[in-house]
Amino acid sequence: MERPSVEELESNQKQTARRIEVVNELIASLADEDLASDKIGRVKVEALSHRCYELLQAPRSAVPPGLMKDVIEWLGKLAEKELRIALEKSAQKPPPPEYADGSKLEKIIEQVGYIEQLMQTARERMEPALHKRVWALVYQGRALRRTERRRGLVKAVRLLLKARESLKWVLLQSVASILVATVEATTTYYRASVLDTFTTPDDATTTAEEYWLAFKRAAHALFYVEMLATLLGLLVTALRDRGQAKMGQELKVYYFGALLKKDLNFWTVKKGPFDTLDEVWELDGDIDKFVKVPQDAISIAVKIATSAMLVRQRSSRMLYLLLGINWGGLALNYAWRFVQGKWYDFATRGLMEPSMDDFTWVHALNPEFVSTFQSFVRGDAERLSFARYLNSWTRRKKASALIDSFSAPFEEFLHLSSSIAQDAVTGNLVASGVVGVGQATGLMQSAQGISRDTQSAISTYQDAVTKAVPLAKAWDLCTLPPSINPDVGIVPQGRARGHIIFEGVEFKYPERDVLVLKGASFEVSPGQTLGMTGSAGCGKSTALRLLERFYDVTAGRILLDGTDIREYSPDWLRGQIATVAQEPKLLPCTILENITFGCKPGSEPTLEEVYAACKAANIYEQLMDKNKFPEGLRTMMHAVSNVSGGEKQRIAIARAILANPTILLLDEATSALDEENQEKVQSALERLMQGRTTLIIAHRLSTIRSASKIITFDNGKVVESGTHDELLQKTDGVYKKLWMKQAGPSGGGGGVPDGDDDAERASGAAHASLEFREDEVSQFNEPLTPSTRLGRLERKLSETTLRETGAYEVLANARAQLVAIVRELQVEANRKETERLETLLRQSEEVLLMSAPLHAWPSTFSRLGVRQQLLAPDDGTMHHLKRLVRKVVHENRDLRSELRSEADYEIAVPLPRRAQTVK
């Protein structure tokens, strides 16, 4: 085999060193791992096992002594922890949604098998007691999965029984399928009869006319059998169209209706916007696959029985011999595949499999990075890097091709040997006069069919279990009652009065141990306006979510008109409330459909009422502008790209006007608008608030100055309550400090202008992005995962605006670079699921790095412990970003003067020599 070049050897040495470094970092990060915890740690067994596999490809002499032993031990400890957690979660009644289908448990069990292979390759063993505990958990997991599979079959059948109208047609289709299988099994016999009419019989007195009559009888029988099989096939197709298609439609409607009733806890684990909708559309396909399994099983059984009966009528000995030959050939084929796999492992041992992490050429043809590569003249380097990557793969392909060159002839030899043995058996029977040539051919085909069908029958149960999984999952979702059932609760006659009382309300989001609200108490009388303020993450938005009963309180209670809201029907309760948020959710349909979305079916407003609502919301004139909205109210929202935030807000207000609620919730409804739009929206809101109980969340205190009552939240508690004037009389009051800060040195005037307030809060967002409070994350209804942190930090960065133009340009360009990095890393994560956790952590580090203000970069580095390669000169993206920062900072003297110290600045962005004297 061709020897690697010097350049390839050097590249392999670098890759080996990097892989050893990565493994050492992972083991170091596991030093504080809580193995008794019921939560998965930062490093998963899947990621560590993948790194172990990469390390095993390196020369054994290059791996430090004891490192592989440590890796194996940690693999065992992590596997034990993850198996324990998966078993506990899967055994819960009901299990959490992510553990409901058992795929997580099965994946970890497979990982244990993979770890055993790694141990054999590495010639290392984990501690015997640990090894025994891990496999004890594996056996428990397998037993649990067997039980769940059997239950899955029952659940799938129970789901199908819900389609009562179409079930009878499916049963008729099954009966027809059995008849088709029976008839098809006999066609081989009749074909053999036709062939036998041409063989010379022992009786030499047979005339030509008798030959012809025998042929006609056999041909007619074959024709009628084939015709019957064709007609029955058409019947099966018609019944399938009538039965399974209707069953799919019935169950999709049933499934869709059940999903609409799920609470927010269910939707937090969904990854994509259309994941659940895809499950609905795929349901009928899953039904077809599952229904086909028993039909196929019965058909196979009938074929086997019919074929065996026909063969045995002629020769029992032939039946047994032919089946033995076929099954023996199958056994040898499976044994050869096992040997082939072992041979491949041996042949590729020592050939390092290239990893995308070791190369930067992957991004060289990405349009977003082309300028970076050209800027640093990386063309020749990346071309050579790509060549080394291909050489590494070519060596592994050559080893695989060598094995395949031996495999194909051997498999052909097995096939020919089986055919020769079958011919010998049937030829002997023909020579002895037991059967004719035609019958011998037919019997041999029947025996082969029996072997083939028997092999299919063995996997039928496994197919049934596999294909029952999506249906069993659908059954669980349909039958699992939501924690807040919209069908349960009283429905009062008439409308609510709007008297709201929070009594000692405590709340924490599901599966989070941090209390967001800690005994919050306040009261709002009917028709009153309540202003709510406080720092980010203190529980204001959570209080509004609890009022709409998207969640139930952990302790305390919320009263509406003297009755606990948990006693009301959730649908009735939410029908009394309308929300206008900072970023209103408008559907990608027509403007008219968005405005009337809150109206109950059967009570749709007239066009005149819609126009009146638009006029009251100050949006009528804009919607009638044919240049921007060419079809007026019939214009599709997604067809207009330049709809401003103020226009969206006023469309949402028009929607709330038509909904005619008793209670109005305004969550930062004007904070993101400019002065002109803010005045229009505020005017519309004041008309909407008349005669309604209104709760307003606002950081801009001038918005709630005229409220009937204002409450201040701090750390999940209501710490102040009173009117604007009353709260300003408190010497050290939280509200007074906030007001004075926004009002400026004069202390009056009703708050800072919108832009100044936004700038103040946005500049604080950069600092806030460095440290997350857990309740703040939970407030947005997102689990505290690395992926969630990434999204939240990216949103904070996108909202950052600073008064210094130069700083804004820096952050805008940083964000553009950030989005490109995240996109590339996500592609990499999809390609390598085994590295997903590490990839997400790397994303979080980079988001935090770029979200920080310039002068905080050095402290950010030390706080995060960012790895050195993120700052390496050959990292094109980071180097380009630092170069961009340097350029903008030196062009903006005012921004440079804002930096804390020259020393910090030089650490973050090293100055060119000629610039160090500039002051």
C-alpha cells in the first residue's frame, strides 16, 4: 500500500495532538461532574465515545499512557448515569415527552455496546464493579423496552379502533389480501402442470390429440387462476382506497384535535415550527405501513402453507432437502458479513479517519466566508489542506475496495453452490421418475419461496413493533390529558367583571427549580388600570401568563371575580382576555383574517365593524394605502416586507378591539416604537382601555404614570404599590430611583424620550448577556439549555443599540459574523450528532464573546475560559472580527475614550505599533 507523504504525516501528527488536547479538556471538565444528579451533564457519553473513537485511530505510541484508561472509566460512569436517568424518566407515568417513545433509552443502550467495541480495540477494561452495574442497567432497559414494544402494539391497535367508520373496509381488505396470497401460491403449481404436458410420459401409446387436450386443460386452469388473482388484486386496491385512506383521514382529524388541546409544557420540547404538523401529515403513511404488517404476515403464512403442501404431495424428502440448502446458504451469508466487518476493522486500523474539525477548507466555498479567505490569502493553504483530506479518505477507500474485491466472488460462490445443490436434488428426483421436469422446476421455485417467505416472517414481528412506534406515540399524545384541560371547568353565563386578585402566588416553570414568583400579591378592581414595572426577569410577564392560565400556580391562587381561575374553563377564561405584546404575533394570512382572528366562529364581524376597529386603532388610513397594501384588508401579511412595528401593533390593537375583552394585557406594547408611532399606538390603546381592567407592563415609566395603581416587582415579589405620586414620596423606593434615572437631573418631565430609554436599556443588554439569571430565561417559556441560551443571547445582541455610531457598527458587524459562525456550526452539528452538545457549548462561548462590550472582552475571556484556538491567528473568522473592531475603534475617537483603560483595550484588540501613541 502507498506510503503517506511527509506532509500527510505532519498533518496526522497535528490531528493527533489536537484530538489528545480535546479529550484532555473533556476529562478535565468532568472533574466536577455530579454522577448522582438526575440531570444530564455538559458532556454526554455519546460525545466522549466519539472522541475516544477518533483517538483510537492515532498511533498507540502517540497517546499518553493512562489517557485511554481514564476515557474508558469516564465512559462507564457517564453511561451508568445516563442509563439511570433514562430508566427513571421512561418508567414515569406518564413519561416526559422526550422519553415517551423510548428512543433515548435505546440510543444509550446502543452506546454501551459501542463502548464495549472501543474497549476491545483499546485493550482496556473499566473497573469490574462499574462494568457490572452498567450492564445490569442495560438488562433493565432492554426488559423495559420489550414491555414498551408490546404495549406499543396494543396502543397502535387501539388508535386504529378509533376509526370506526373505515375499520370494516380495512378488515375486508385484509380478507381479500389473504385470498390473493392463496391464489398466487397455486400459480406455480399450474405453471408446472403446463410444462409437464410437453414431457414424454412412460405410456408410449399417448396420442398427439391427448397431448393437446392435456395442454388445454392445464393452460385453461392457469389462465383462470391468473385472472382470479388479478381480479382479487383489483379488489384489494379498491378496498385500500376506500378503507385505509378514510381511516387516515379520520385519525388525522382526531390527532390534530388532540394536539390543539396541549398546554405550553408540551410545545416547549418541539424543535421546529412544522415538526408537529409533519407528524400529522405523515400519520396516514404510518397507518398504511402498520396495517400492511398483519396483512403481509397472514399472506406469508398462507403462501408458506400452500407451497409446503404442494411440495410435500410430491416428495417430503425434496421439501426438507431444498429448505435445508436455502437456509444453510442464508446462514453462511450472514456469517461472511460478520467476518467481512471484522476484516474491515483490522484493515483500517491505524488509518486516521479525517474529521471536519481538523480542516478549515470546509468553509472556503461558503459565500459568507469567501472574502475572509481571500483577505488572508488562504487559497494555496486550503487547496493543500483539501488534498490531504482526500488522501486520508482515499487510503480508507482502498482498504475497503480490497475487501470488497474478495467479498463479491465469495458471495457469488455461495449462491452458485446453493443453486447446484438444488439442481442436484431435483435432478435426482426427475431421474428416478418421482416428478417430471415441469413439476421439479415448480417445486424448486416453491421451496425457494418458502425459504424467502420464512425469512420475511421472522422479521414481521420486528417490523410490526417498529411501525407501531409512531402510532403508539400518537395514541399517547391523544390520550394523555394536558395539565390544563380546556374541556374541564365551569362556564359562567355572561362576561367577567374583571376583578383580579393575586394571593401569595408562587411559581416555577416545569422542570426548573428556580422560583420566578415568590409570594406575589396585588389586586385590580374592575375597570382599573394597573401598571407593572421592575427589572428584567423579575416575574412581570410570568404573572400575565399565569392570569391567562397558560400555567398553573405552584402555590397561592389567582382570583377572578372572587373565584379561583382554576375552576373556570380555560377557553372561557382566555375569551375574557386580550393581549397586545411588544412584538405582536401576526399570522402569514390576510390582514382581515388577522384582525378578525379573535372573534368566535359564528359571530364574525361585518366589514363595517372591521373598518370601525381599524379607525379606532389608527391603522385605517395606512391599510387603505394601495401603494403599500395593494389589496387593502385582503393583502397577505407576508407579501408586504416593509410593515413597521407600529403598524403591526395597531393591527393587533384592532384585533383586540373586535375581540371585545373584559381584561386587557399590555406587555411593553409601545417600548420598541419611535416617537411618531408611539403616539399613534398610545392613542389607540387609550381608547381600547376605556371601561376595561388593564394590566400594563412597562420599563418606560411615563407609559404607566397615569395608571390607577402601579406595582413594582423585584426578585419575584411585589415590593411597592401605589399611585405615581405616592411612590415618588418614598425616599428609597425602587420606583422613585427608576423614575429619577429616566427623568434625568431635573427630576421631572415624565421620563426620557423613547430613543434615550431604548438606548439605555439596550446598552445594558450587552452587560446582561454576560450573566443569565435562571428565572429570566424561564420567563420566556424556554428550558435552560445551551441552545436556548444561544437564542436568547443572539436576540439580545440583535436588540443592542448604543449612542456611539462606531460602537453600533462594531456590534452590527460582530452579529453578522456571529450568525455565519452559528449557521456553519449548526450544519456541522447536523452532520455529526455525536458532537451536538460540544458544538452548542462552543456556540454559546462565541455568542457571549461577541455580545460583550469591547472593554469587557478581556474579563469575558477569563470568565468563560475560552479555548486558545478561538483566538488563534489562523482562525479566519475571529481574526477578521478583531481586525474590523480595530479599524472602527481607531476611526472613532469618542468611542476610544469610553474604554475603561488602555491596558484592557490592548489586551482585547492589540493596537498597531503606530497607533499606540495616539491619545
